[in-house]
Amino acid sequence: MPLLIGIDCGLTVTKAVVFDDRGRVLAVARRPSQQLKPQARHVERDMDQLWVACAGALSEALAASGHPASEVAAVAATAHGDGVYLLDSAGRPNGPGILSLDSRAVEVVEAWEADGTADAALRLTGQTPHPSAPSALLAWIARHQPERLARTAHVLACKDWLTFCLTGHIGTDRTEASTSFTEVKSGRYHPDILPLFGLSLTLPQVAPCQAVVGHVTPMAARLTGLLPGTPVVAGLHDVTASALGIGGHAPGVVAVVAGTYSINETVTATPVTDRRWFTRNAIREGEWHPMAISPASAANYDWFLDHFTTRGPDIHTQLAPEIAAAMARPSGAFFHPYLYGSPHRGRASAGFFGLHGWHDRGDLLRAVLEGIAFNHRLHVDALREAFPARDIRLTGGISRNPTFAQLFADALGLPVTVTETEEPAAWGAALCAGAGAGLWPTPFDDPRDLQSRVYAPEQDLTRRYHLHCDLAAAMAPLWPRLEAEDV
């Protein structure tokens, strides 16, 4: 039986998932991905430690599958986009990897907003820079760590580092390449882009997502249990992989990923640009992937659980009655889910509003969950102004809870479809691996009989959504003052 392995390296966990050729999960292994926060706004990870964690997950998953390594037809990785992973000329990490939660470059972005660079970038690349964009981070490094930039021979994304560790291949794919440096109309590198950001670098070669770019080396085989020579394909950006994995990487569909980031994305045959979304390369040539994104989603819920509950394996069951009771009664409690960033530029911060002594933990949880859903609506509404949407597909840990999925339908004011997809990002990578191995013609030839459940709106939360937005507008002049107190 041919097997496929999808690696999904998120911001907190790295997973290796073994699939059969019908898309069924045979085994999953997870390793925590440690975050380093050496100072305010810096969010990093040790690149060697990440590879050790990934290799361990691969070895464990393959052993747990009960199948020999000889049956693995191909491997593909997906991982968090944005951020940067730098190598020196010897192929060794040049400092820690920088995650997409990092916001050290906020002042760089603010300067680009003021001097017109951001507008020029929108016209040329299809997106305005943001603090964790490779362009902004590299400009920050050029300004504050010039010796590090001088040692940099290769600029990679997270999944490209893992592919390099597996194969020795240095490169990227078309979805990852478009995070900063490709011209929007052609989808290819353009000579004017690096100078626009004041950079002079060698960018990695770009391959199609399903292209076999290398084979597992003997050293990687010893660590992972894979056979030397196993094909490894280029892979893709994790938000694109998630959309592909749930059957949502298609025109007319808005894929909503409620994870660390609020991801809201669709596919179009025309490169329409707007400051409210990034227009990036889709998997296929001649298609684009508008993404309305902010780091303001389910990580806020996890933060609440970590700080205000005794978190255990049954915590969601324990909290369900509190949340249900809070949703059944009126509440003036609101929450802005901006713990790690927002759609309102770099200075916004999270906050509860409207609290009174009679509110309890359930009311706070409701406010957190509504705030997450309302932030997704802000992005979804922007996309729907420009792109027809017949279907909203929701994925992410929140989607597995029917109460939360229903809340998304109510908050968005639209029917929401949740597919029965295990490990959607890893499966999106595996679909590319399967195409590269010749198991199916393209990554879109999903062999599964995909089952789904549709949640129709049951209550109108539009008034609460507008109050959520009005509170953000009122806070805009105060956020920088709050920020100044914290540094």
C-alpha cells in the first residue's frame, strides 16, 4: 500500500501524519515546538531543535503506522508562513528562526507606511508589508544586525528548512515565495522588489508545490526511520495547505482557519489587490490566493485556558456548561482578541470591555470566543466585497466543537461548512506529495469521499459585531499610549 507523510509545523506543535492512499490517517505523532521570547516583540525558535523534534515525530509516526518505510511514496512539509529562517554559506542556521508571531519590525513597517513604500509594495507585490513579513524582518536585521545579514547566504521559510534537513535541497515553492518578493501579476521574482525594501539578497529557487525537489539523505533517514532516497516534494504554505485539505482552495469558497492566526482566504483568476488582504500565489499558475489575515484567533482562547483554568484533557467538557449558560443570557462583555496582533496595525492590544461584578468566567469565555469570530468576520466581509462566495468552510481546533462552529455561523451571518477532515494542513501537504509521486494527477484530485456538516445561522449577531468594531475604532488613539506603558 503506498503511504504519504505530511509534516505540519505550526507555531507551537510539529506533527507528522501518515496517510494511506485514500486519505485515511494511519498514525500521528506530535512534538512541542518551543518558542523563545528573549525580549519584547521577539518570538523565535532554535532551528536545530525544531529539526530534532520533526525527525522524532516522523520516526514515531512511521513506527506507529505499522507499515514499513518502503511503502512511503513521498513526503511533503507545510509550516507557518512569514517569518524567516536564515542559513549561512555552510548551510547552518544563522541565528534562531523568527516566527510569524514576531513583531520586532513594527517600526520598520510604520516608516514604510509613512514614506510610501507600503503603497508601492501593494502595487508591485500585491500586499502591504506587516511586522512578520520576510521583507520587514530582513530590513530590521539589516538595520540592527548587519553582521548577521552579511553572513546570510539563504533566506528560507520554516517548511523549507525542514525540507533542507530531509534532503539537502535549498529552495521554496510558489506559495511561500509570494510572502514578500514576487510580482503580483506574474507570480515571479521581480528585480525592483528587493531594492524597494532596501535589501540585496539571493532568494531561493521556486518550484511547483507538487514537484519532487529532493530525496531523503542517509543522515536524515537514520533520524527519521525513512528510507534513503524517499522522494520529498516542495510543499506549500500552511494556510494554503489547510484550505486544500478541506476542499476549500477553490474559487467561490472562503476557507476560514481558526488557529493561532485568523486566516480567511479564497482563490481567484484575477489578481485583485487591496490593503485589507494579501494577494499571493495560489497553487496553480494563473490563479491567485487573496488572504485576509491577522494573528488574532484561537490562540486567545488557549491563552485564557492557560491562565484562568486548571487545564486538563477534559477542560473543554468542564467549561461547556458555563459557555452554554453565558450564550443563553444577555451580556455586555466584549473582548478584542489582539494578544498577539490585530488587523489594526502594530500597536493594538487585547482587552475586555463592559465587565460588571455579575459577570462570571462563562461570560468572559463567551466574549473571547465572540471576539475571535468577529475578527474573522471583519476579514470575511472584506473578501466578500470583491469575490463571490458560495461556501464558507471552517477548520482549526475550534471547528471540532459544534457550539463554537455554530457561533461562527451566527457571527458571520452565513452558513458554515465543517468537513470531516483529520489534520487538514498535513493532508494538504500529502495531496502535493501524492501528486509528486504520481498517485494522482494534481493536488486537487482528492481521493476521499469528503463528509461535511453545515451550520446555518440561528441568531443575528450583527449589532454585537458592529459594537465590537466601534470599540476598536474608539480604542485606536489609545493603543499607542498603552503600548508606551509596557516597554
